[in-house]
Amino acid sequence: MPFKLKLQAFVTFLSLFLCLQSSKAQTSSSTKDAIALAFENYFQLERENIYVQLDKNLFFTNESIWFKGYVYNKKIGIPFYSTTNVYVQLINESGEVVSNQLLNCISGFFSGKIDLGDKVKSGYYHLQFYTNWMNNFEEDESFVQKIKIKKPQDKTIPLIEKLNTEKINLEFYPEGGNFVKNTINSVGFKITDANGLPIPNCALDIIDSNNQIIKSIVTNSNGNGKFEITPDETTFKAIVTYNDIKNEFSLPKPISNGIALEINSYAFEDKTSVKIRYNNENKAFFKNKTLFFVIQKNEKTTIIDVKLDTDNCSKEFLFSNEALFSGVNSIRLIDAEMNQLAHRLVYKNEINASTIDLNVAFKDDEKIRISGHSNWTEACVSASIIPAETKLTTNENLFTCLQINAYLNEKLNLKRDYFDDYNRAKKYELDLMFLAQKENKYNWITIKNSTPQTKYEFETGVNVKGVITDKPSNLKKYRIQMKSIFSDVLTSTETIENNEFLFKDTNLTDSLMVYCDLIEKVDRSKKEMNYYLTVVNKNKKYNKNFKPIAHVLPTVKDPNSMYDMNMPLFDDESILLKEVEIKSEKNKLKRQNSSGNSSLRGYKVGVDVSPNTDLLLFIGQNGFNVNRGLGAISITGKQRNSINAASFSTPIIFIDGIQVLDFEELSGIRMDEVDEIYISATQIIPSMNNNQGMIKIYRKQPELLPNNSYSKLKMIVGGFERILPFRNADYLSEFTTGFNNFGLIHWFPWVVSDENGNLMLTIANKKHKKVKVIIEGFSLDGKLISEEREVVLE
């Protein structure tokens, strides 16, 4: 062939080769873009995560369940400030809803209580917290916590849980999701009891077809373990030995086609190793294939091209941990046709540690003040104080819930201090826990083929629907006005169709008495009407209601053997008095020009500040340090005064023109009881006490109605649950073994740290030698706080 023809052929071949390479590159790039876009679309909507701290997790029917909730923006890692409506259900073992409430969330925080009583049966229950917005998602984003409720004399359930090994469960988890024939597979496993509790120090033997032991492993403290095996046509079995009793199980049946994945994120400090394996039968199929190694969290992705160009049926590589996102990462191996071939979860710990020191700052015969200094500033937290000898045990905590369990189908039970000394052994242990997840919470097929739609609204208040029963004529001339006997106009609206009207996004609380009038639009004249009201969103259903698995009690000959007499004793003769809530709302400040108020900043409750909050919390958010507890409340400025640099100044406070001499008078006052408040942290007060700062509080006064209007009063049934100040159960004594085992000393739902990380907890001096303090919450910028400390009180 002439040289010229050879050159032309070479140029043609080179052009075709480059074209093919360019086409492959473009295909690779477009596939990566499509993968990234699928995640962006699927996670485009904001997602709420909820964590709820309970005062404890074992309750007697003489007690109430006290709780504080935290709503977290999953995508950006800060409080979910716009969440308002949160629902809670108490669900028994049969899946029946025993009670439900609508809770008002403010700036990512809510609190409340559930009263029990003799009508509640002993048993295992679950609390489920959710929002209507969560119904838009395929995944269950609600928060569920298991608790135990017990009648004091009931002998049907134990106070302290023990392993029930009458049935032993063994589950295998091939890494990557595939158990592939004739290649090396990394397989995790978990051994649990009849109730799914992990069995530690349990022996597992893998037996081949010749009845020979080829692997022997012992579970760690979480019931987990891991081994490598190359399955073939023969049958393998597993023998679990516990307390000298053997249980036999079959290994999963291997598949002929597929990829075995192994990821090691714990051996190196800054790198992760990856092994991709396949068998000889599929060698020709996978050779020269380009796969996409996808690292993903929420809408964020890192995608690495992986070319299977080797002849030994495996591909190994390292990548920098900088490619991982903080927290839980979903790793997927996806091919050019957008099929997921393998998946895995890994964890990267990058959260700055939360720390706090607790010490006794003051003590007398009546009260003890525990001061705290932390590395979190201006945070809102809750605190449960229980006896140091308590037998109450729970690994539920805010950090694990929001940072880890929010991304898993099956919860991990990690103690609060798990990451305090996060060494290689703990990394390996945690990696085994992630391996023992049946499937990824966020399914790739769902992500690839669908995008969540806003079918369910983001609720921001109580919606009250009304129906006019006497059908007055010419309704279009009127607006409907709603009032309370304790307030001016709450809201007004127009009729819709069929004599119906709707008050949307109100702040109405449960059991509030209101009445409605027709108001002529032109001359503002009133016309009475007959009507009825219904709260239409008091009990929004959740389309993924929790379905509990019945707790299996061990077989016992004598029920008394399950019954521990060392439990708290209660004063059965005590009577709890219900509180009356007073509501009011004015449209503009009336007292701004009153004597001494012009130099203070005025707030109209319901206009400038939400009525559904706490007075002391409001004061703490407006220039003052507020430390509160049982029997003592202190309010100081945030700056030391110039007269005595070692101390903080205290403000002068008035309620309805009368000076408050004991700040304890402010305890339990909610902003919905206040009409106006005028406040300044810098106001100079001429006095011998070096006071600085002034607060003037004006409470609401009930409105007198015409006599004929009282017959039109309607009760709002199903509004926001009222927030009541904490009151402990009436224990007969706090000096019994039973109280030390399961009692509650105090519960603080609202504690706010100052700009230096300081806070104060005040309890009654009941002569306890030491206590356990559990503090949880988050700061305004999203720092997660979960601390447990023991404080010596002597």
C-alpha cells in the first residue's frame, strides 16, 4: 500500500478512535450529571428532623411524661425556624393511638407533657412525633421513642429488661448488598434476642459442606461481627452458641451475577480503601466497564469514575476522606445505564465536641444552685435531673438521632459519650453497625424515578372551620369576627361556600372559649348568628404511622420474679389542680407614652412577639441572663456593672405598676397572659443596689361581654396544647431505694445559656448526695448538645 494511503488510513483510524474516546467521555460526563441531578431533584424540598428529650423513659401511671422537642433542618444543619405544627401520638403495642396532641413549635423548639392516670394500662408504648409536611416524602422522617408505662402494683412487665434468649435471631449482611458466588465476600452479621436486643459475646461458627468449621467469630458488645467467605455450589451453615445452647442457621444463597463490595473507612486516618470483586463467569462482562462510585448525603454528591480494566476480577483503589461529607454517607456503585450495582453506608466524624462543667455554686437548707460553663453560647437546652444511682437506662440522645439515625432505617443505640474518644476501635465498631443495615433508607430506584411533590401543606397554625346554621341573608355584606372572652379580635374572615367560614393559621390553644359575630363591612355594625366551630387540623394523620412489634416477655413460672418491689412510692391522696389560662391581644401599644415607658422598647404580644412562649424565655432573649429552678429565679444583665466589676447588675421589674420583689413571681407566666411588655437591659436605675435595666409587664384583662353573648360561647377543642410549668409527681419520699432506682428529681424544659456559655439550674435541697444531669439541645447556629454529668451535692 502506498505511503499516502497508509497515512490516510491511519488518520481515519486515529480520528475514529478519538471520536469514540470523546463519545465515551461525553457519555461518562452526561451520566454523572444525570446521577447528580437525580439527587438534587429528590432532595430539593426542605426536610425536618425531630428529636425529643423525655424526662425519663420508664413511667408510672402516677406520673406525667414531660418532654422537650427540637426540630432540625436536615439539609443545612440549623434549627428549623419555620416549623409550627408538630403532632405527637402515644401508641400502644397493638398499634392503637392512646392519646394525641397538637404542639406549637417556636423557632425550632417545643415542649409539653402527657398525663397518664389509672386508665392507661401497663405495657410498652411508643411516642411518635411528626409534621404534616413529612407526609410529602416516601421515607419516614418522624421521631419514634419506645417507653415503658407501669401501674405501681402491676406484675405483668419487668422494671428492668433482661435478654430473652428463648429465641435467638441471626441476620447476615453481605457488604454491598450482594452475596456473590465464587468470589471473596465480606459479610457482616448481627445476633439478637427475641426482642431484637443485641447479644454480646456470642459464638458463631461457619460450617462447610464437610461439616468442618472454617470460621469462628464472637460478637462484640453490640451483637455484631464480620467474616470473609467465598461461597460456591455447596451449602454453608452457621452455628450460634449461647449459654451452651446451639442454634443452626443457613447462610444466604449466593447469586451468580453481581459485584461484591468492600469498603474500609477506619484503617487510615485520611483515606478510605475500596475493593470491587466479581467472579470469573462475569469477567468478560465487567472488563473495561466504567462504573460510577457515588458518595452522597442529602442533595450533595461526589462522583468518581471507576474503570474495571484489570484481568484479575477485582479493582482496588483509595480515595481521600475529603470526598466524604460530615456524618452519614451513602456510597453507591452505579453503571452507565443508571443501575445500582452495590451500596454501602460509611460515617465521617467531624462534629466539634460539646462540653460542659457542672458545679454547685450555692447551697443552703432550701435550695441548691448548679452552675454550668460550656463551649456553647446562646443555646436553648433541656435538662433532666435524676438520682445518680438510677436504674433508668437509655441511649436515646440528640446527637445520635439528628446526626446518624435520621439517615438510617434502623436506629443505632450509641451512648452520649461515644465520640468523646473516637479511636480506631470505635470506628471499626461503628462501621459494623452501619454494615448491619438491611437497606438504604433512601432507595436509589425511588430517587431515580421520582421527585417529592408538595401534596401536603406546611402548617403554620390552628385552622378553625365554622358553619352558620341559621343562614342569614346577604352574607357577602359581612365578615365573620372571632373573639375570646379574654381578648379583643383574634382574627376575622369571610364566608366561603355553603355558609362556611375558615380561620386559618391562628394561635388558638386547646379549650379556649371564643365567640363569633357577623360584622357589616361598611358600617361595622354587629349581627349575631348561630354557628358551630371545628378545628380541622387538630389530628392530622401521618401516612407512615408507626407499627410496633409486640415485646416478647420471657416465660416465667412465678410472676413475682418479674416484680421488683424497689420502686418509687406515691402519695395517692394528693390532688392536682388544673390551671386557668388567660388570653388577650391588642393591636397597638397603649402604654408607650406612660410615665417611664418612652425610654423602653415596647412589645405588643400577638403582634411583636408570639404569645406561645414563656415570659422568662422572652426576657432571656432580650438582654438578660435568666437562671431558673425550683424555688429560685435570678435575672441579671449580661454586662458587669461599673460600680462592682465582680458582680452582674439586676433589673427593676414591675407587673401592672407594682414592683416585683421576688422574681419567683414570674415563674410559669406565659406571654399569652401578657398584653404589653416594655424592656431595656441598659436602663440606668438610680438606687443604692446598683440596679441596671428595667422591665414593665402589663397583663391582659378579660373583656366583659353583653349578657346575651355568653350563650354564643364555643370551646376550641383540639387547638395547640397548653404549655404548663413543671410540677413533679407526688412522691411519698425521695429517700427510698425505689426513688433512687426510677424517680425524677427535676425537669427543666427551657434553659438558655448566655453569650459566654453559662447557665444555672436550681433544685430543692432534698439531701441527695449526688445527682445525674442529662442536658440536650442545640444552639441557634445548629451546634448539637448532648451531655451527661454526675454532680456531687455534698
